Amino acid sequence: MSPNPPNANALPAGRTIGHAAVSARTDLVRIGQPELVRRAVMERTRSRLLIAAGGFALLFGVVAARLADATLISPAEPKRLAAMVRQNTPPAEHLPGRGAITDRNGELLAVTLPITALYANPSEIIDPETVARRLVRVLPQLDEQRVTARLTGERQFAYLARALTPREQQAVNSLGIPGLYFEEAERRIYPQGRAAAHILGGVDVDGNGTAGVERYFDERLRVRRGEDLRLSLDVRVQLALRDAVQHAITDYNGIGGAGIVMDVQSGEVIGMISLPDFDLAEPARVEAVTPGADQQGLNPRFNRATVGVYEPGSTFKLLTAAMALDLGTVNVWSGYDASRPIRYGRFTINDYRGKNRWLALPEILAYSSNLASAHMAAAVGPQRHREFMVRMGMGSRLGVELPEVALPLIPRANAWRDINTLTIGFGHGISVSPLHVVTGVAAVANGGILRQPTLMAQPPGTAAEGTRVISEGTSATMRRLMRLVVTEGSGRSADVPGYFVGGKTGTAQKIGPNGRYLQNKRIAAFVGAFPMQAPRYAVYVMVDEPKPNARSHGFATAGWVAAPAAGEIVRRVAPILGMAPETDRAPEIQAALSMPMQPGRPRGNAPARAGSAPQPAPAAASPTRAAVPPGQAAQRPALLREASIAPQ
């Protein structure tokens, strides 16, 4: 029996299927549909896993590279240290397009702030009238007709509002009007309003200076934007000065006025105002002015302190006396005959409420004698008189940092004659600005040094360079004479206990367009300094066209109008400037400053001294009109009705 039995399924030996012989058996397996689906899912899963693994590998690779950079290549700073460094580093400051302006104490006078402007593209506006109507509802300050006109046309740009508040911006934005856009811009703000309007001047809508220091320092304010421009003004003095002058204008129904406070050593203008003034925050209100208002002094933008030129009246007698003393043509106890009028051609010079006798120099100033002042100037002579006036700065513009500075109206050298010397001796026939007057009187009081006024703040205690115009001895004598005018003369109302004010009143008639003096229209002024034992500040007050009131007994002269205002200014300004009244030493100081009117002479008429000036030419002399071109008011002599002394 065979060990391996034959396979029942095997083919018979020697048989083949067809022409091919089967040498081996191949098994066939049938795979079902579910298995195929499972295998496809597995294949997709494998691909996703590979993608995910690659992504994680890339992510970890980036993290590893970043860690290697942060720890090995360029190590990062510790967070706390970096935070401390950021705290100590100031943020980048946005510099405005224009520098700020401050007073001497750092109070802001002008500053530029960011604002939002509204503009339109008219070519994108479909219905200008409807858009204008909707805009005016949320911006009532706009004019509907003007907005409609701006929105009409083919232009691509038109400003509608220069400054919007955040609430107004949101209201306009909520309208959803196509063609309206917002623009970041800047606006010049004047926090003090009227306090220094004429000095600051203002800018236009594009930020360009148009007047005042804004125009004078326009380039500096643009280039040195982060640096404040520090002025010599004290805003507190400005406010006190404005109140006092405005009170005088109101009391005497004047049309305007001016006031100045100046440091006599440094030349700094501590305060300077001109009334009427205007609010720099609302410049549009001063656009509509009366034609010819500048000539009448009614334009609020007209600066009476530096642009207005007026006959100074009796305030100029201080310069005449200083000139005569310094040139030696008079001394304290010599004088001139004031008993007879001076006739020159068809003109007559006389005193207002004169003493009708010989007057010593103290009496000439205290009683404000025009006759004696004219004689005193005539004794100096026309040539030396004009040279002195030019040396005192009365023949040229002042160097103050303002573009609005007037040139004095003074007779030319070849036209300055005897009659000019006579009238200018008591303040007529020449027209200068108030700043000229206070600058000249400051030189008379400060030791004899003429210093140009400045609006730039100086270091404390600075004594500015200047030009010597009179001697120290003459200045010391003039200080006593100025004090005498306040204690015994027409300036009594300017006296303030403890501050030893000295000065001079002056009332001058105004001149009309035809060169003739106007009846009942005058300038009332006071100029002086304080304290007279060691002058620190000069003060000037002027009221334009004051009218008498019930308290003044029918007078509207400087003794009634300007002197009280000057006293009020000193009373309010001196404590602000750190000056305490010298009440304890008052008798001692007053004794040192006192000067008798005419020691050693009995009261009444006295003969003229030998050195007195001769009378001018008689009536046959050349007429005044031939000496002065018609229409030049500053060069026309006065037919004197000077009223610089009034009953107190």
C-alpha cells in the first residue's frame, strides 16, 4: 500500500488541459465590498496623519529656531527691565506747526491745538441744497446759502468747517452723506482772550502771522516749534492795566485809550494795552469796521500805544526841563517870565489858568506853564533842541518787536524854526506815540540812559544797554521835580502812599484832517515812574476825547482823567510786581525827594532873571504857515489852550 494515496481531484496521469500543461496550482481569493471601503478609509487616514505630523514637525522646528535665536544667537532682554526702560523713555511728542507764546511767568498766551476740519468734494455731492440743509441742522454755526454755494460746482475740494468738536464730528458722520470728509488740522488758541490782543496780533486760517508778535516772529514760531516764545508781558499786569484805563474811559465817556507799564532798567514792556480792543478767540467780530475808522481811532485793531501818534502836550515839559538842565541854560532856582503872552505872527501862546508872574523851574512844572516852557526851549535854540529830541528817540521808530510801530511826525531839520522850538517846548507841533513818551520819560528817571523798549523777557535784574542822553545829576534833579508835580501840582491824584509816584500830566487838543485843532476834543495823559527814590517802572495812561462829568466840575483835563487812572494802576500793579509800600520810611524818603517851589522868594510877581530867554520875534516875523507845510498837523504850532493843570 502506497504511503501517499492519490489526490482525488488530480488529473489522470499524462493528461493536459488544452495545449498548456499546468505545473502548479494557483488559489483565487474574492474580496468583498466592505473590505475595500475599509482599506480606502485607512489609506486616507494614513495620508492625513502624515500631513499632520509634517505640520507639527514644522511648528516645532520654528519654535526651536526661535528659541535658539532668543537664547543663543541674540538673547532677548528681560521683560521687567524692558518695561522699566519704556517707562523712563518719554513718548514721541507731536510738535504743532507753530510754537507757543507765553508771558514772563509761563502763562500761555497763544498755543496751537489739533482739531478736525470738515471738507467736501462737490463733484460727489448729488443734491447740494439738501446736503446743506442737513448739515446746518447739526452745525447751526454754518450759513445754509454759503454751504450750498460751496457744494455747487465741479471743483474737487471745499472747506465747510475749520474746527469741529468730537460731538459735532460724530453728528456729521451719522448723517452718512457721501462726499463729506474729515481732515486733521490745527488751530491757534488764545487762552487770555483780550488780555494782549494788540501785542499778539493773530494768525490767518492757514496759521500765518498777520499782526503783532505773531507776524514779527512768524519764522521763529514755525522753525522752533517745540520752543516757547517768552514775552516780557505779565498777564496780571495786563488785566489790571486794562481795567484801570477802561474805567477812566467809561467815567469820562472817551472813545478810547492806552496804557503802558515798562521796566526803566531793562526796557521790558510789562504791560501795554489799547482800547477798544478785540477778542482773539473771535476774530470775525472785528472784520466789519466803519470806513475811516483807523483815522478816527475807532477800529478795534488800531493800536493806540504804538501806531497812534498824538501831540504829547505838557508831558513833554519833562523833556524840555531835562534838556535845559543838562545843557546848563537853566538851573533849579532860575526861571522865566510867564506874565505876558507870546505872540508870533498871528498866533498867540498863553497859559491856562496861569500865575501871570516870573516862575522858577519847580513852579514851571508844577503849574505846567506853557509860556515859561516855551522860553526855556527858546533859550536852548532850535538846532540843539532838535538834536536833543532826536537823541531822545523822538525822530525815529522804536525798536520794539512789533511790525505796527509808527514814525513820529517831527519837523525836518531844514524846516525846524523858532516857532517849532516854542511850541514843541510845551508839547505841541510834534506828534509821537505813547510808547515814545514813556520811553523818553523812563530815560529821564532811570539815570539818563535811553533804552529801547522790548517785548522779550530778560533775566531778572538785567540792565539793558542804552545810550546816555542826560547826566545822572540831571536825572536825579528831574526825579525830585517829577515828585513835586505829584505832591504839589496837577498830578496829585496819581499819588499812592508808600510808592512815591512822580510824573507829569498833559492835555493836548486833537487835530483834524485839515490840520486845525478841534474844539472840545483832547487827549488827556499822565506819564511818570515809581518809586522816585529808586525808579523801577514807568507808567503811561491816555484817554482819547474825554468829556466832563458831574464829579469833575466841568473839566476833562489830565489832572481829572488820567492822573487818577495812573494812581489806580500803581496801586494794583505794584503788589503784583512784588513791591511793598515803604510806609515805615515814608517821612525819610519824602524828605529826601522834596523840593520847595521857590525858596527864598516871596510869593507874587518877580522880575525875570538875567538868563531868561528873550521874547520871540514880534508880529512882523514870518507867519507860521510859511514855516510849516499846510496839512502837516504835527508841524503846525499850537494856538495854545493847554489845560494840563486842573483844580483838585
